[in-house]
Amino acid sequence: MKIKKLYYIYGLFWIIAAVFVTYYMFTPSINTDSNIADNQGQYIKGQIVEIENDAYTVHILDGGKNAVKINLSDLYFNEDYKKGDKVSLYLTHLEDGNIQYDIADYYHMNGLIFVFVIFCLLALLIARKKGLFSILSVVISLGFFYLIILNSVKIGSSLILAGLVYVFLITILTIPLIHGFNKKSLSAIFAVNIGYVIGFIITYVFTNIVQIGNTPSEEFRILFSQFPEVDIRQVLIVSLFIGAVGALIDVAITICSAIFEGMKDNPELNFIRVYKLGMSVGKDILGSMINTLLIAYVSASLPFLVLMTLAKFNNIHEFLNYDFVALELSRILIGAASIVLLIPITSVIASYLIVKKIRLF
């Protein structure tokens, strides 16, 4: 009966998720005053059928329209297109009523689908049932990110509220899916959500101490200049906060798993010893998780950092003081501080649930 109750509660959260997704999907978008928004073009799929010097004849695949001829200017970096390549075209409606076509980039969807299929096959082959649930977890996280967070910007809703709803729902829905309906998952969910509150507070405090401002990098400045109606401060806070979410979940699950496995072999352990076991595991993974955050953010920013190093920085002080570098370092330190505080929280919650033999319901 207890397991049935867990399934009912899990189903209830799916209903709650469906309500939020419906709200963010079907609420009408806000009317923007931006000229950029009023003259937006669209992306369509095409295939190169002929190349002559810098002139590319592209057959439009969307809608079955005729082929168009496109000349590449000096602004194009990808000049190695070949006949037969599928490309993404940017269609712009000009003021004189004509339509301008530009090659934006290669068409990536076919390759992405192929790579995703390879990932799914590997996950299923090696992890079997766990692999299937991991795939579903990835799909849920990506889908909710688009349906909740990005749609909240379109409808003019609070991005911070959308961010909190997003992390809460993916935590509730994905942890039991992957790790089962048990005390390990329950303790991880409790700990992670407490960690979210702490992480959100840390985000606000650190951004004010470092004085990051509202537009600490080029993409923030472009967003603010083209769509000034968007609350850029909320975009900054949510981007910093969500950057640590995955690491928080990993830390909580790792500690909870170690505690519950340890209690299977040594059921006589008391609360203090179980707590110390959790803390020991947490300390062991602390350095690796922080390094994971560092490497992930640095690698994603590497082209820009190389550009700035060659064109602008003369010493380490200038490098660290640059607004984009300060933003990324703050992102890493926010995640690191949240992880440090989550370790004792998770250890206490997991130890209490198992040693005190608390019933789930």
C-alpha cells in the first residue's frame, strides 16, 4: 500500500507539472515594442544543389519552394559548404516586399538526432533499465526547460518563479524515476530542495559582493539592447542559479547512496556514525565536483577567453577583473559554496531518515 501511495503522489506531481506547462505554453505572448521583434525573420531548411564561385544555389526543402541563389559575403566564416549539404537559411522580409535569403549555418537537426540515438543505444546497452530512465530524465529536463523557462520570457511572466518551478519539478520527477521510490530518493529530494533555497540566497549575495551588474557579458548586453522589456536582472540570477542545480543533485544522490549502502552492511550504526559516513563521502567528492564545474564553464567559454587573452589582457589582474571572467568565476563559486553547504544538510537528512526508521507516510 505504501508503494501505491508513492505512485499516487508521483502522479500528482505530474499533474502539477502539466498545469504549469499548459500555463506557460498557452498564455499569449507579450507585445514587445522592439523593432527587432517586429521584423523578425525565420529559419528554414535548404540543401545546396550547385556552387559557382561564391554563388550558392540552394533548394528550399521547407514548403517545397523553388531554389534560390545566395552570394556569400566576407562575413561568412563557413565557406567550406559542399554540394548536397543541408543548411539552415535565414529568411528576411524586406521593406520593399522582397525576401532575402542568407545561409545561417549547417542544418544540425539530422546530426543531433543521430547522436542522440547513439547515446540512447549505449545507455540501454550498458545500463539497461536505468539507462532508459536516464534517457527519460534528459528528455524531461530539456523539455521542461523550453516549455517553462523560455516560454515564461515570451509571456512576460517572472523568470525567477519559472526557474524555481523548473528545478523543483525536475527534482521531484527525475530522481525517483532514476533511483526508485525509496528513502534514498526521498532524502535526496528533501536535501536538494533545501540546497536550492540556500543556493538562491548565495546567488543574490555573491552577485552583489562581486558587483557583477545586470549585463556582465556580451550576450546579456545584446539581449538588453534588443529586448529592453525583458528583466535582465532575473535572467542573470536564474542563469547563475541553474548552473549549480545539476551538481547539487549529483552530490545529494551520491551521499544518500553511500549512506544507504553503508547501512545495509552495518545496520547497527547510530546516527552520529552514519552522519560521519555521509560527511566523509561528501568531502571526498567535493573537490571533484568543484573541478567539474570549473572545467565545464571554462571549456564552454574557451573561444571567447582565448580571443580576449590575445586581444586585450596584459596580465592576470586584467584577466580576472574582466566582466565576463568575473561572471564565470562567480558562477563557479556559487555552485561550489552551495555544494559545500549541501554536504552536511544531506548527511543529516539521510542519516535521520534511515537511523530513526522514519516511515515515508
